[in-house]
Amino acid sequence: MKKLFLLLFVAIATMNFAQNLTVTSGNLDFLKDQTEVNVKFIYGEPLFQAENYTEVQYLERRKTETIAKKGEAAWEKWIAAWKQHSESIFFR
């Protein structure tokens, strides 16, 4: 009985927190009768670090720093992780 009560409490609490949405500007009236919304992410040309490097500049800089500090093997490992991450996150 205690486990069932706990499960019910967790389910209700999750539903309550999952439905909160704060609109900081504008309104969502255009979604009133919509059952489905297609969202498209456009990342364009992202900039990296405070110096606003382009992706190519950042990768060149990172390559020279990584090879100088840790060697070629560390760079190969890092660039493989970068490619995997950018494909999974940026949907390329």
C-alpha cells in the first residue's frame, strides 16, 4: 500500500511540474488549436569562446593546442568525440 501511494504521489508530482511553461515575451495564442508543431533548429554559423571564433578557426586553434600539450593521439580522440557530438546535437 505504501509503495502504491508513493508511486501515485510521484506520478502526480511529475505531471504537475512537467506542465509549467513561462512565457517571457509575446503569447502562445497561435498554438490554441494546434495538435502538432514542427520545430526547425537553424544553427547557421555558431561562434565559439569569448573571441567569437568560427567553427573552422576554433578547430584549428584547438588542434594546435591539443597537439602541443598532449600529442597527436589525444587530438584524434578529441576530434572523434567532437564529430560524434556535433552530429548528435546539431542534427547534421
